[in-house]
Amino acid sequence: MSRKKAAMRIGMLSVILTLAASCVIRSQQAYKPADNSRYDLPYASGVPGAEFLKLDAHWPNGAKDLPVLVYIHGGGWSASDKSEMNSWAQRMSDRGYVVFNVNYRLAPKYQFPIQVNDCLGAIAWIQEHAEEYGGNASRIGITGGSAGGHLIAMVSTAWNDPHFSPTGYEGKNFSLKVSAQVPFFGVFDFNQPGLMAATNIPSKFLGGSKKKAPDNYQLASPINYVSKDSPPTLLVVGKLDPIYSQTRLYYQALKDTGVPVELKTYPLQTHGFDINFKGKASNDAFNRMMTFFDQHLK
């Protein structure tokens, strides 16, 4: 590959990972709204950047004892917002779920492990309040794309690691059992970053280069927390995704450990294809995800 082509590819990767959720489609309401919605519910307070610690709730009419789904947005850990996938989250609710769409503090101002802690704090809040919206917090599924795919994998498997503590629930008893996870095109091993190593995306999130912050590169890699207790997993990725290899690595680690895992690859799709809400691949991925959640949560 020529230097020019390599530079172009690296530049494109950087743009894709940080701005995928801000493409032309943005947050168009592609489908009918949820029956009920509440926006910007604070899940933690009293910390710097608390204005980011909010989530949205969507639930169908007559909701009672329904399973809960959590969505965590992407954006390279440094951009985007829960509103970008508002239509997706409401569409999930329409399938018979109480859905919570989560924000978290962003890099580089707030660096690892804050994003993981924030998502754990949101889950802790959801466990306390899901019943108010007709949800049953003992049946939780979790999904997200790109940086969100990474964060859900961390939440699902590293929640009890002593390096992490739920924002707003520090020092309190906290336990979590995720019934199923569906990461879209996530990052799962920062020690094998591939093309991503040529960008500043990991260093902005992890507090410096691998040489400067080697422990963070280890601690932030979901692949290091895979165990027989990891939840059933559906992995979704486009074959043209510049970080496609990350999903393959995670798939193999889960499979080798005996975790129930499925991999769906879309040959002609790249990073962030899910946000094309009316695209054939996006629709197929959505339906596969919901079928997977139905199998494990209902």
C-alpha cells in the first residue's frame, strides 16, 4: 500500500470512529416514536461533568415486568451523544422492552476508566428504577456500537473488577448479571489495535500512548475479562470495517472459553452502518439483535 493510500485510510478510520454517529442521517425519526419516553434523567450527581450523566427511558403502553435493554452510544469515546440513536432505542422499545439510552463523560477531558464507571453507574441506577417504567432489572440486555460496543463489553464482564466503581454508587453494594450482549463493531483488545494504532484515538481515551500508560491498555481491553460467566453474545460487524479484526479476536476468545457466541458479518458494510436506519443491512442487523434478545430475555 502506498504512503498516500495508507494516510488516507488512517485518516478515514479516525473520522469514522469519532463521527460515525454524526453522518447525514443523524437522528432522524425513521420509525414511530415509543409509546412513552422520558429524557435526560440524571443517574448520578455531585461529580465534575455531572451534566453528562443522564439517560433516556422508553417503554410501551401497559409495561409490566418487561425485560430491560440498555443502549450505549459510540463516537470514539470523545464525541456523539445518546440522541444520535434515539430512533433506534425507541424502535427497540416497540418490540416489548423497557429501554434506557445512556450518556457518559467524554475524552479527552475525562479519560479511562471514567467512561466505564459512568456506564456502570447508569446500570446501577437502572437496577434501582427500572420497575418504575415497567421493567424487570433481573433480565438485562445491553448493546451499543463502536466505543459503545467496547463499553458494553466492559460493563458485561468487568463490572466486579476492583479497578472500576459505578459513578454515583461508589462504596455501595453492586452486582450485575447481563443476560445477553450485542456489541456492534467494537474495540476489544487495545494491545492489538491494528490500524487504530496510527491514530490518536486510543491515547485520548486511555491517557497517553501504550508506552506511557501500559496498564490502561490492558485494563481497558474487554478480551482480558472473558470467562465462562460472560453473557451470551451476538457480534455484528461489516467486513469492510477498518477494525474488523477486533471483532474476530473477541469472537475467538469467547468461543474458546465456551461462551455462547454468534458472529454476523456484513460483507459490503463498514464502520457505523447501523445508523443508516432504513438500509437493508441496518434493518437486518436490528432484527437479528432483537431476535437474539428475545431468545435470552423473554
